Amino acid sequence: MPDLSALRRAISALERSSACERGDLFGFGAPEIDGALGGGIRRGALHEVYARKETDSAAASGFGLCLALRAARDRPLVWARQDFLDLETGALHGAGIAAFGGDPAKILVVRPGDAAGVLRAAGEAARCPAIGAALLEVWGAPKTLDLKASRRLGLASEKSGVTLVMIRRAAAPEPSAAQSRWSVAAAVSTALQDNAPGRPAFDIELLRHRSGLPPRAFRLEWDRDSLSFAAAPLSRSVAAVPADRPARPAGGGLRRRAG
Amino acid sequence: MPGLIARDHEPDEDAALLARFAEAADRWTPLVALDPPHGLVLDVTGCAHLFGGEAGLRDDVLKRFRTGGFSIRACLAGTPDAAKALARFGRVAIVPTGGEAAAVRPLPIAALRLEEVERAALSLAGLKRIGDLADIASAPLAARFGEELSSRLRRVLGRDDIRITPLRPPPAVRVEKRFAEPIAHQEAIESALGELASRAAALLEETGRGGRRFEAGFFRTDGAVRRIAVETGRPSRDVRAVLRLFRERLDALADPLDPGFGFDIVRLAVPTVEPLGQTQPGLDGKAVEEDELSDLVDRLAARFGAERVLRFSAADTHDPARASRLAPAPAVSRREAARPEQEAGEPPLRPLQLFEPPQPIETLAEAPDGPPLRFRWRRALHRVVHAEGPERIAGEWWRAPNQPTRDYYRVEDDEGRRFWLYRAGLYERETARPRWYLHGLFA
């Protein structure tokens, strides 16, 4: 059937070659998840991060920033978020971003008043090749954010190579043109000595992947020194003993002191 | 008179109307000054030929104001004071060069705009007209009626000439396009702006400068003027970039550009300029990236307003709220701010998101100086499983005295959410019942 094969060829030409599809990937840094994803997820594409519950918003923002930092490779970031989110979960904190491994001097924050503004700001950022990655944070399910809008963002991002990470809060996953879609919840961290909260930990679930990978869940910890993820130990009961120092300093108090 | 409508005098409204007239008068000359309560002074030096000579210019001014339903008197003279006096009290339309003295002589002394007391004093002395004063030697006049009168007289007679102080200083570069047939369509407006931008760019290039602020003025046929400005983060004379900014700005206007019956003048002014040499990108492309980023900031600022496009500016302080602030992007220097180095292997000690002001919470404290076991925030109860602290941050007494000391704790609840809490006030030293607050959320 020559007609059918010609059609297939035409379609594959339209959908771009699989080589391009694989093209430029960025991994998570943890072999388990990179292996499952075949190396990582695409740079220069739109990825979606859903907060599993409203209370997981901070975790979703954090995970989104992790992805953006890994995709951006030291280039500047643009972070567009609706202005009223500052009341919901607090304003972005530069010292906190620095403590997370990012460089606040390289982040441009845009605070439009509505979701349409966020999409427009992200569209502008996606057309600027000097940007490494752009984060866009949208609350709820605004009408302006439809399949067409996400498709447009995806195309702009593909053209310029700017990775887009869309953080959706208080929204149920819905169809979009995103390359991958993740659901993120906060996870209990591996406690440090004296029961101190450990590195940021996330329970993430791959909901959808463009190349048809099956849904999978991972538990990851973020290492801000190497800007990479590590698989978190699933067991909660045993606290990890630091390798480079004694588990408990001699004569140490009951509580780990900070500052 | 039953049909007479009486209204209270509203000086503020009058002043606003006069300001609008001054904007509209910008079409004749860039040098416009207010002469309150109801006058405008236009310096038309070198402008008259654009309107068919001085008579043509005056006719145009009269015609436009009368079309708007206002009664107006206008006079052209060599000095501003002579023109002001003649417009109010004289019958001369245009004073020939050097003819000011002769023209103002018949005017009453009220044309000098003196105080009532001085006018009465002059009347008592039998001096009724400016001509009477002009004949007296200035020294005795000043001795009797004050130096002020003498200098006013000299100015009205055209012996002294002072410049007017224009409302808006003339821009460094100004180009304009006039339309015999007023334009109203967006394409026509954009193409006019495009032409003006390339003319302005050529002028800027000749002098080796670039604009930091571009201001488009749209003059409607009915006299209304709309000015729209865009700013750039670095000096620019890139026609396409400037046009793109204008397009963003026009697109984002809360009240759109209303052409009414059309614009008959479109003007582009560049009030702020900076030196800008010829540049070429370096081989590493670093400079290009910087420029692209700066253009992106300009476009975003044109669209959303400068107060919504922000960068972090670091301050050397322990106060978490002041340590990193978001400020309009162009105002923040790109200099790397010194940040405390964090120990490798440590988790982040500062939250990603910070509440300002901090949110009050209800707590069940473990001990007077320990982290809470449970706390309630936004009606949800959180059970603390991991905690670290305290990190004590004292208030900056040199800014605001008597701020309680804060003991910060990093806590994690049983669902893995990490919070930054603090207790305000040292127990028993600063307060008997310390209050707890949630200051930030960790990822």
C-alpha cells in the first residue's frame, strides 16, 4: 500500500523526526529516574508540574525550580507568577532561592495580575534565546489556558530552546500540549541528626509523557550543592548517618542548633 | 433672568483645563508656559513659518480654540510680557519687531498686573496709562513705587526680555508628522510611528546618542493630546525594538488610544538620551545575550508596567524580610551581591517563599523555649515531626526600637511540608506570652 506509507512519512515529517524528539535532554541526576525516562526530559519544551493538593503548592514551586535550574545550565531564569499568589504562599524569597542552589541575581520575576498576563510573559520569555528556562505559575484553571495556548507556548519554546515549566496550583490535570506532566507532593525528608528536617524531598508522579512512557512514581531528594536529584530512601524510620562527621557531636545538646 | 445657571467657581477645574490647553498648544511650539489663572504663553521663535507666517499661526490658534467653543484673545509680540499685556488689554494682533513700546503706551496701567494698592497709588498720582509711566525716568519711579514696578514696566515696554520657563523642557530629539487628512486606523498610526522612529534614529545616530525614553504624542483634531512613553534599559536607536515596545504599550493600555475624529499630528520625542557608539557583538556572543535580556525586560515592562518586572536586590542584613527584596528590574544593578556561603550538604536554611507580613499561628509548644509540637495555620492542624532551631535573629533596633527578638525554627510536619516558624519575644525576658508566627514555606 504505497499510499499509506506515504501518509506515514508525511505525518512523521510533520511530527518531526524522533532524533529531534530525543534531541536535547536534561536528566534529573538520579540514575533510577533518568533510566526510566530514557535519559531525561526535553530541553526546549513545555513541562507541567501539578501540585497534588492545594497544600503541596510550595513543593510544586520548589520542584518546578529544580527542573528549571537543571534545564537552564547557569543561564538566566524568568519566573512569571500571578501577583495574588504572594498572599497564598508568600512572595519569592531571594535568600531562599540562593539556599536552594539558584542564583537570585539571574532571576527575573514578572508578576502579572492575571493568568493571561502570565501566559503572555512566558510567551515573551520563550522567544528570548538568552533565557535558560522560564517558570510560569498559574492558579486554578483559567479559561485562557487552553490547548491552543499551551501548544503555542510549546512551539515557541521548541523554536528558541527555552525550557518552560508550568506550575499549576489548585487545578486538576487537563489535556495540554506539554511534553511531560508531573504531579508533585511534599514528602517527609530524611531527618538529619537531632531530628532536623533534611534536604527538600518530593513525591513525584509522571502522569503523562509525550513518547508514551507509563505513569510512574518516584521519591526524590534535591541536592542543592550539585543541583541534582537523588533517590530518597523509602524507609522513614532510619535516619541517614552523615558520612563526614560523627552522628552526634561529643557533648552536643539535645537539639541541633542552627545559625 | 430665569434662564441663568449659576455655578460655583472651581479653581482646580480651571487649572486642569488650562493644563489641557497647554498640552494642546504643544502642536504649535514645544515651548509652552502657563500664565495662570487663564493664560498661556507660547514661544513661537522659529515656528511661525510652519503655519504660513505669524498671521497664519495666530489664526490657527484662534480657530482651534473657537471651534472648541472657547472665547480667546491672542497677541504676538517680541517679549512675553508685552504680548500678555496686549492680549488682555490691547487691540493689536501682531506687533511689528521693535514696536512693543509704541503698542503698549495706550494701555491702562492695569495691564502691568499690579497689586490693587499699587494701582490705587498710581491712580492717585494721576498715572493712568502705561505711556504716562514710560515718560518718567525710571530711577524716581523705582524710588517711589518700588523696583518691581520699574522692572515690570521695562519688560512690558520690550526694553527687557526674559525667556519663559516652558512647562516641559524641549526634548533632545523631536520629529513629527502632520497629516492633511487625519488618521485613525491602527495600521496608519503604526506606520507613522515607524517612519518617525527611523527619522529619530537617524538623528540620534548622527550625534552618537541613543534614547532611554521615547514619547509619542498623538494630537487629535479636537485638541485632545495623548502621550505614551516607553523606556529602555540601555540607550537604544533600534527602530524595530522601539516600535515593538510601542506596540506592547499600546496593546496593554487600560484605556485605549481613542482617535476620535483622527489624529492630525503624530510626534515622537526623545527626552532622555545617552551616548551610544557604534557597537559590534563580541565573538563569544555574551554581549548579545545581555542585550537580548535587557530587551526582554523592556518589553515586559512596557506590557505590565515597570513595577511588575522585578529582580532581587540583596541587602547586607540579618532581617529576613529585608535581606532580599524584589525591586523594578532596571533599578537593580546586576552586580553580584555578596551572599553568605552555605555549608555543603546542609539543607536550605531559608524558605523559598516568604510571607510579608508573617502569618500568626496557634501553637502547642513543647517547652517554653522549644519548637511547637502541633500548630494550626489556616484552620489546618500540622503535627511537627522534625524540627531544628532556634536560630535567633534580633530586631534591628536602629531602625525600629523595641522589636521582639525572633527565635526561628525549621519544622516539618508528618506530611512532609516544611515551614519556617518563629516565636516573637524572649520568654520571660521580653514577654510573658510569646506569640508564634509562620514566616515562610520551604519546598
